[in-house]
Amino acid sequence: MTNSNPTETSNKKMVAGLTGIFLGSLGIHKFVLGYTRAGVIMLAVTLVTCGFGSIVTGLIGLIEGIIYITKTPEEFQATYVDAKKEWF
């Protein structure tokens, strides 16, 4: 396990989930998890399309935010921190 502190995992899970829900179109939740490439992709789609792409990236962020929050800290740790699963 990369991160064995349950409190830190829970905090990262909540921050990533809430930023995914509220700032998902900018990909901020990806940066919180350390997924720079995925965050840049989401941010670029939103900016290059003059905001029209934010419909898609915002929906992705909303779905991922809900997924992050509903996972147990152990599942979140195993899936998104240890296994580095970038999308959904």
C-alpha cells in the first residue's frame, strides 16, 4: 500500500469526490489524485471547445465524484491510489 493512513485516504477521497462533483469540467479532481495527464485532457477539452466540452467533462466529473464518495476508504485506496485507475 502506498498510503496506509486511513484518515489521509478518507480526506483525499472526499476532496476528490467534491471537486469532481463541483469542478468536474475543469478536471480538478484528477489533479487532486495526481493524475496530471487526465486532468490536462479534461481541462483542455473544456478550454479548446470554448466551454461547450464542459457538458461532457462536467458529466464525467459528476459521475466520478459520486463514485469516489460512495466507495469505502479501502476500495478507494485500492482502486484509485494503489492501482492508479484514472477513468471511472
